[in-house]
Amino acid sequence: MGRLRLIGAIVFALLIIMAMWLGLQAGMKGFKVSDISMLPTVHPGDRIVVNKLAYTFGDIERGDIIVFFSPLYSKDLIKRVIAIPGDRVEVKGGKVYVNGSAVEEPYIWQSPGYLMREQTIPADNYFVLGDNRNYSDDSHKGWHVHSGDIAGKAWVVCWPPRRWQLIQHQPSGLEKIDDSPSGAPLLLNSN
């Protein structure tokens, strides 16, 4: 009888482990950064854990770092959300403007050395940029990320060990950029 209980306990423990593993597979995804487009935030070779359920229970916000499938490149990419559906975005004078307000971007590698005329982001689409502005193939080149192509929100750098860190989203200046009731742009900081 004792041997049967032991076998039953082992089988039960294995079933629990399998259920937990399946749950993690459903909610998490691994991603390896392969280029320099998100320096200095994430580095080539970093392995990222992506939360696939983040947007099941919450909205995509400006400043979120997302992993998405790019039909243009036929692979997953990682970028920062700069503008959401309905936003107006423009790049000029080394600054990014959302709804007429310059965005404070302390996280970028260097200021953008390019111009982009103002555009309005269509429904179900997001405007994304790499933090390494001048070395990133991103929305400033004319494409957007459709909501259906978003795999999830980058959550943590898990490899290499010296780079272990939670990924910081929505740094200052990007928390909330809304239009005021008068229609004049308003930049709201949480500070």
C-alpha cells in the first residue's frame, strides 16, 4: 500500500508540474534580441520573457515595450510604443512629438537624425520606435504595428545573468499624452 501511495503522489506531482508548465507556456513567451535597435534598454543577445496575457486584461499604453510579429520582415521584433490609435505623431528637430507635444525621452541612445511628417495613427494600429533611434527599422519608415500582430509586453531580461532586470515601461514624458478639452495638446507627467 505504501508503494502505491508513493507512485500516486509522484504521478500527482508530475501532473501539477505539467499543468504549471502549460499555464506558463500559455502566458509567457521567450524572445532573443538580435539587433541594436533597442539600445540602451535591451542589448543584442538579451533573452526576454514576454507576458502574452498583459493586454488581455489591460490596454497597450505609450511607453510599453512590446514584442510583435512583423509581416514586413517575417519575424518577431521588439520596440517601444510611442503613439496609440488616433494619436498624431511627428519627428522634427531631433524630437518626437505626439499630439503636438515634444516627448521627453531619457531612455534613447541618441536623438533621431531624421524627419517624419505628421501622421495620424489608424484604428487598431500602433506607432513604434526603437530606443536606438538612428539604427532602428521602425514606424518612422512608414509602417505601423497592427494590434493582432502583438505577441505581448516585454517583462524581464532573464539572460545573461549580469543583465537580469525588470524592463522599465512608460518613462517620464510618455505616461499620458492627451488632448485637452479645448483641443490644445497637453503633456501630463505623473511627477
